[in-house]
Amino acid sequence: MQKFSAFELFKQGLNGQAGWKPQWRSPEPKAAYDAVIIGGGGHGLGAAYYLAKQHGMRNIAVLEKGWLGGGNTGRNTTIIRSNYLFNESAGLYDHSVKLWEGLSQELNYNVMFSQRGVMMLAHTVHDVQVFKRHVHANRANGVDNDWLSPEEAKAFCPPLNISDNMRYPILGAALQRRGGTARHDAVAWGYARAADDLGVDIIENCEVTGIVRNAAGAVEAVQTTRGLIKTPKIGVSAAGHTSVVLGMAGVRLPLESYPLQALVSEPIKPVFPCVVMSNTIHAYISQSDKGELVIGAGTDIYTSYTQRGGLHISQHTLEAICELFPAFRRMRMLRNWGGIVDVTPDRSPIVAKTPVPGLYVNCGWGTGGFKATPGAAHTLAWTIAKDEPHPINAPFTIERFRDGHLIDEAAAAAVAH
Amino acid sequence: MLLITCPHCGPRPELEFTHGGEAHIARPENPAAMNAEDWTEYLYMRANPKGLHAERWRHLHGCARFFNALRDTTTDQFVATYATGQPRPDLKGAGQ
Ligand SMILES: Cc1cc2nc3c(=O)[nH]c(=O)nc-3n(C[C@H](O)[C@H](O)[C@H](O)COP(=O)(O)OP(=O)(O)OC[C@H]3O[C@@H](n4cnc5c(N)ncnc54)[C@H](O)[C@@H]3O)c2cc1C
Ligand SMILES: [Zn+2]
């Protein structure tokens, strides 16, 4: 692998920057691997990286039906935070934030992780009570989260409208200073490059169409649009398509897939210093390093695989943005798009073994799994390699729905991202 | 925004409707006989198909009645609507 460094940049400059090589190979699939990951998003590529790096499994492949990061990894609004209510969630999401903090160094790839702070606005008495409860619960778990008055919120984010003649005035905010954003594509590319360097085959334009099981019911091979590939272990990280892929092995899941939208504005000079989320009036916003305002909308009310959503959903969000930040009323939006997110009944993910031997699944991240990319990848790799979960992902099973051990972030917060 | 045909009121904008999730999930007739696996299946497991989906809709801001629909989740096109309690229409041979 060609290492990135200031010296390398200088050296290549002497040669007109013409000496750079492709960042990863584009190999033909082999007939057999020790493990196969389905899905070339950040989670799948990261799992392959940790399998190779930490568990010595190098004869493995990532199969992606489209292009790397073309799923939700490349479609999300990149909000990263770990101030979830329950102990299990705090464990998993904060594990991720800690990995984010060292990720650029670990991968020798700038994932542009920026801890600019994530501020969640409270607009009702209920919001205030719930957020204060979160602040206390987070602190008990060693996760930073501060309660701010409206004036303190405005000092942290000057464009914010804290006047009391709004439809939903701001009564305060919870701020996680270690939260922030990262460059979505760079996460996929950084993991791909590092995994490839360790010998992992990354195979794009390769859709898995079937899962073959042996007489004992265990995983034996995958059928793909590029031929049959034998493997004793399969890790599925297919986000919105997880029900479809696990259906190939006869496994049913507590998942429903919904379109979720985002949009960006024309680029402007830096005006917006942090991430702001409002769940009550449904808007979240940050500014990318390119200068675009990155705005997230809600899900549609019906399940769908169309990767687009209703226009009225983004309109609703833009109305909220204009109320919170009157200065943005004259901005133009450049693009909007949708991704398909896989939602569980308790809004917590599943990172676990399945009833089929050799089949592992990482799914149910719904509207909020980008932040968990390193942690999900790391614990999925562990689960595949050892055939048992890491203590951090052990509570996130499929069986929790049978046993009543829900991790009910939906009821706790109703916070989407 | 989808244009949805309520079997009672005709075509109306999506905003008038709520989505009721997968159809044909029958409430257990004898709850005492159900084990944990049965409850999991009833409460949580969903088909979530890529393709035709039998689902419940409610025309909340209209006649307020429930009905069922078959919708293609790859295009969002409604293929059929039918009354609750009716079986899922068999579209084979119907050119679908
Ligand atoms: C609009 C939007 C905004 C969001 N905002 C945030 C946010 O601010 N913060 C946050 O934390 N999360 C956010 N999320 C959620 C986040 O994007 C996802 O949870 C996360 O990116 C999932 O990563 P992944 O690698 O599992 O999935 P993906 O990146 O979707 O990767 C799955 C891959 O599997 C491939 N695949 C599927 N089926 C097959 C098959 N049969 N064969 C081969 N390959 C297959 C797909 O092509 C895809 O590339 C948002 C999502 C959306 C859509
Ligand atoms: Zn009606």
C-alpha cells in the first residue's frame, strides 16, 4: 500500500502527482473463501478489515452488488454521537466514538472525523425532562452530555433562533461535545484500502442471489451474479436489504425497510459550527467542509425499496429549518435523495449469530448506523471469527425479541439519528 | 406524494392516510396456547418483501376506515385494494 504522508505528497509532487496507484485491487472472485461479507458499505468493509487485521482471516471477500459506499454509507447525513439512554446502547455507540477518534491514524486515511459537537433541541416540557434524564444516564455511563439553557445554546450555535414567538420555542438543549461528523465516502474507501492491503478481495458489481446450505443446515456457499462462491461463514451487512438476503437462508427478522431522505444546499462560507438536531419538529442540520448545508428529513410512512421518498417529507423538514434558522430562508437546495433503512421495533440494531450455523447478521441500524460504523464492524468481525459475540454486542441479538430484553431506544427517546 | 385509491372514497392524497403495516397478521385466537416463539412471530417478525406487499391502510382523514392493499415496494405502485377480512387477491393470470 502506498502510505499517505506529507513527504509522499511532496515526492509525488516532483513528478506532477502522476505516480499514484489505484487504492485497491479489483480482483475476480475466487471459487472459495474462509468467509464472505455481503454488502460493501462502511459496516461490511470495516468488518472485513477487522477480520483480517485482528483475527488473521485474510482469505476473505466483500461482495457488493453496486459500488462501494453506494448504499446508506454514501447517502447519510454523517451525524456521530453516543448519548443514547440505555447501558447496552451507551456501550456500543461509545465504543464506536472511541474508535472514530483514532480511525484516521489507524487506516492512514483521513476520514475527516470532526468533533464539532451535536446539539439536540428541546421544545416542550416533555423534551426537557427526557433530555435531562438522558444527560444523567449518559454521565452515569461515562458518556459526555451537557444541558444548556437557550442562551448557552445560541452562544454555541449563533444562527439559532431562540425567540419565544416561534411555534415551538427552544427551552434548552443537550450537547454532546465529543459528537460530530465524518466524511462518509472516506470511511468506506479508507476501510476498503486497508482491507485490500491485508489481502481481502473486494468485489463490486457482484450481487448475492442465493445462500446454499448443507445437509446439516449450515452455510456452504453463496450464489452470485458472478458465479458460485464456497464459504463456511457469511456475514450480512446489507442495511435496507437485510430481510431479502436473510430470506435466502429462510431466516425471518423483525425488520421493516423505509425510505429516508436527505438534501444539501448550495455551498456557502462557513456559518454553521456544529450539528443541530430537533426531533420534535423533525430537522437536523450541519455544514459540510465543502460548505453545503446538510439536512436530514424523516422516513416515509410506508415500507419501500425505491430509494426515494415523498417530497412533502423534505418540505416538512425545510419548514422546521427555516423556523429555527431564519437566515437560511433564501438558500437554494441543490440535491435530494433517499436511502432504504432497516428499522427494528425497538430501534436498536442486531449484531449477532442467526439460527443458521455460519450465518451472521449486522442490521437494524435504521436511520442511525453511520455513527456506529467502526463499532459495528469491529464487533461483527469478532462474532464471525469466534462464533460468539463480543461482550459489547452480546445484548443485540435476534432472540431479545423472544425473551423480552428489548433495548427500547424508540420509547426512551424517539430520537431518530 | 402517493395518490391512493380508498375503496370507499376514491383517489385521495397520501396525507389523508395512515399506514397500518403488514396485512393478514391474525390476532391469536387462543393466547394461552401461544409459546414465546409464536408471540415473537406475531408481534415482531415481518415479511418486508421487495416486491408485492399486502398491507393495511387507513383513510384516517376521510372515511376513517381500514382497507388492505397490494403494493409493489420496488415502484410504490398500488396493484389492488380490497376490504379487510378478504383474502389476498391472487393475481396470477391477471397479467400482473
Ligand atoms: C438519508 C439518510 C440519513 C442518515 N443519517 C444518518 C446520520 O446522520 N447518522 C447516522 O449515524 N446514521 C445515519 N443514517 C443511517 C446510516 O446511513 C446507516 O445506518 C449506515 O450507513 C449503514 O451502513 P451499512 O454499511 O450497514 O449499509 P450500506 O452502506 O447501505 O451498505 C449495504 C450494502 O449492501 C449492498 N447489498 C445489498 N444487498 C446485496 C446483495 N444481495 N448482494 C450484494 N450486496 C448487497 C448494498 O448495495 C449496499 O452497498 C442515515 C441514512 C439515510 C438513508
Ligand atoms: Zn375513504
